[in-house]
Amino acid sequence: MARAASLRNASLGRFWPGDSVVHTLDPRVKLCSLGLWTVAIVLASRWWVTAALFLLIAAAYRAARLPRGAAGAVLRPVLPVLAVLAVSQLLFGYQDPAMPGADIGVLEVGAADVSLGRVIGAAIAIVRLLSLVMLVGLLTATTSASALASGMERLLLPLNRIGLPGHELALTGAIALRFLPILGEELEAVQRAQLARDITGGPERPWQLARNARRTAALVVPLFADALQRVDEISTALLARCYQGGRGRTYMRELRLNAKDLISLAISVGLLVIVVVL
Amino acid sequence: MEQQERSIRRIVTAGMLLAVTLLLALTPVGFIPVPTPAGSATIAHIPAIIGGILEGPLVGLIVSLGFGFASFLSPLVPVKDPFVIILPRLLIGVAAAWVYYGLRRARRPALTAVLLVLAVAVLAAAYVVSQSVLWLGIAIAVLALSAAGFGVWWLGRGDTAAVGLAAAAITGSLANTVLVLGAAVVRQVAGITPEVALSIGFMQGIPEAVVSAIIVVAVVSAIRQVGRNRSKL
């Protein structure tokens, strides 16, 4: 049952309404910044750059004035994963010979020889992942789904110029974002129903491949059936409202960049440049 | 009007399958316990395969792109190189769509021939593997022969549609395994040598391919069933 209950929090994170600087930024700027910061986190090769980026993200959480526990709610679902990653990095992780402390032994358990360098490497890997998760969490916590969708659509508009379906791609993304929580609830309901029939309960037995596949199919097939049935309904609804694609469409919410947006975009670009130069 | 309806359907299907992909990639439901060091096989690439089968290569491509981004963002994937994580995965849905549309109208003799060609190809691969690791080569050969025998038995029951679906699912799943590991070797990801990639490929790729075949056949035949019942109403 614990597995079923954890699903509700596992969708991309919830939106906390607010009027902080981070909330009021243009969604296009936030999406671009997410991309720039992600590249910066991935490219950062020195440990102190990774640490500095993490502190900057923590500062952005502070500036967003999210309620107490918002950051915790973002991080809680990934904690077990982080623990597994930490152990595997410590025992089998790639070891950079240039890392300080690579030759200092910390503990030896059987064949595993953990050096200080490997401990530092594991810590960097964890902080990097924490930063990425918190970054995505910050975006979804401060941006409503409709703002995200309109930002995404406006960013994809230039694709129309070169003949690619920018508007259609944006609609696809908007549908995915909109239905993610709904399908999450649906999956939870299916899980409870199958648990009640004692189909998905019981301990994990990795060797029984066919049984595991059947158990997963019992959850996933109804989920797909529900999703594809909704496809019918939504297509009919769009058709009935004479949806004609993006040409000549007007918007309920016009997006305009102001000074604040430009400054934060400049900061993000600058950050990436600094990380690349270092 | 017909044109418009098709295009709306494509957009909406891609969107919904993208949502399912995100759900599977970001929750424990998308991971099946298997007896390998990694401990789990993913099924998050299955929406991409289904998208390719139901609505063609373009929808397959879009959902595959979503799967690539989801695994790029997922904390479960420690490698963060887009050339390894995103680019090779684009072909999952496309390959599945090609195989499915290629086999859709095929009759029993053609499908049997395809099965035989595949079995011979896998046997040749098994021979190459057995040059270095004998038991692994023999295991692959036995597996390939039993899979081909199962396919022929399945065809004998007259279920050609299911065989086409299973072939598409296996192709899509193997495209994921082979291309991602190949890219990891080419890009020299830390810890992935050709030998490691080969062993991950067999231990991870084969269970994933089997599981995707089971689930894709179940889902697509369930969907088709729904459609048939509805049109009767």
C-alpha cells in the first residue's frame, strides 16, 4: 500500500501559487534558464563549481518564498534512489586518478577498497543529481501548468518558420503536462484495485520473470487503455470545437519580456559561460 | 476534414503517450524486478513503441524524444550525455513502426521467413560470442532457437497480428538497448567497455525485449478490442 500512496507525490511536483520574483518571471525565461542551468550542472567538472551551483539553486528556492516543506516534498521521492546511487558510486564508481585523495584509503570491506577520492566523487554525483531534481522542482513549483504550456508554445513558434510543426509540438507537450497528474491518479486507482484482487501484492521475486511481467501488465495495460480511450474523447472534443492548428490563433495571455526577465536570462547565460570557461 | 481528424488524433495520441512515458519513467511502476546486477528492467520505452505502432513513425519519434528527455532528467540514470541518453533513443518508436508496417500485411509464409532470417542472424551472433565466451554463446543459441520455435508455433495458431506486434516490440526494445550501449561505448562513458556493454546488453536487453513483447501485444490487442466493441454499440 505504501507503494500506491507514494505515487501521488511522484508526479512532477505541485504548483504553489505565489507572487515572488521567481513566480512572476516570464515562463519562456524560466524554461530557457532551466535548459541553461541543466547544461551548466552537467558540464561543471570541478567540485566547487558543482557546490556553488547547488547553493545558487538553494538561494533561488529562498527567493521563491515557497512554503515550508516544499523543497522536502520535491526531494522525498528521490531519496531512496540517491541512497542506492551513493552506495553504488562508493563501491563501483569510476575513479578519477586526478581527484585529490585518490590514494588515501578510507575503509576496506572485503574486495571493496574505498578511497577518499571515491567518497568525494560520490558526493559530487549526489549533489549534481540533487541540483537537477531541485531545479525541475523549482520550475513546476513556481509555474502553473497553463503558463508552462504557453511558454513552451511561444518558444517553439520559430519552428513554424522552417516548416516544422511548432504549434502541434507545443500542444502535444501541453496535453502531456495536463494529463500527467490525471493518469497518475488513474494508475493509483488501478493499483488499489489489483491489490484488492491480490494480483500485485506479495514479495518481489526477481527470478520469476513471467510472473513479474504479468504483474506489471496488470497495472500497465489498464493504464494504456485509459490513456488511449481519453485520446478518442479529446480528439472528438478538439474536432467539435473546429480546432484548425496554430495559424492565425490569438492568445488569452500575451507574454511580454520586461527588465526583470532580461536580467535573469542574462544571469543564466553568464553562469553557463563562466562554467564553460572554468 | 479527414486530414484534420488524422492530424488531431496524432497530436493527442503523442501527448497522452508522452504523459504515460513520464509516469513510467519517474515512478517505481516502470521498473520490473529482474535477476541482473542492475536489479530492474525498464518498461518506460513501451509508450514509444505503441505510439509507433498505432500512429506511425512520427508519433513514435516524438514519444521517443520524450522518453530520452525523461531519462536524461531521471535521477535513476547516472549518465548525463545527451549523445548517449537522448539521441539513440529517437529510433525506438521509428524502428518499431517500420517493422510493424512492414509485417502488418504479411501472411504466414512471409512471417515464417522473417523469423528464420532473424534466427539465423542471432545464431551467427551467438557463434561470434561463443568464440570468446563459450557458455554465453550456447545460451544465446538455445534462447534464439526456442524463441523461433515459439514464434512458429504461434503462427501455427493463426495469430499473425500478434506476431507482427511482438516483432515490432522486440525491435523497438532492442533498438533501445543496442543503440544506447553502442553510443556509450563510442562516447567512452566511464566504466562502459565493450565487454561490459555486451554483458549488460544480454542481461538487460533480453528480459526487456521479452517483457515489452508481452505488454505491447496485451495493450494493442486490448485497444483493438475496445474499438470493436464500441463500433457495435
